[in-house]
Amino acid sequence: MFCRNMLTEETTLTEILPNIAAIDERIAAVRQNLRELVGQAAAYSGAADENLMSQRIDEKAPAQSPTAFTTSTQERG
């Protein structure tokens, strides 16, 4: 709501509307920036989650060489 104290007797609606339009444009730009930041944060978080998952898998996996894995699977045959 527009504060009446800010209006003078000489202020007209045609003077106020461009200001409102400029404010709307700024709000739209801020909203777009927020969308981009949220997207970047989600991507960063996803990458961090994948990295953490890889580390956990590496920690839990048995310390076998690739040749040991091949030999054990060939034995099961």
C-alpha cells in the first residue's frame, strides 16, 4: 500500500505508475536471480552428495585388486 504521507498535492497517478513499473521490474530480476541461485545450490549439493556417496562406497568396498575380482568371478563360473 502506498503511504499517503509520501504523496504531495502535485503528485499524479502518471508520476506514480512508472515508479511502480520500475519496482516490478526489479522484483522480477530479483526473483530470477533467486531461481538461478537455488539451481546452483541444488547442483552443488547434488555434486557433493555424489562425492560423499563415492567416498562411502570406496570405504565399504573390500580392498581387492581388479585381478582378484576377476579370479573370484571366474571361480564361480
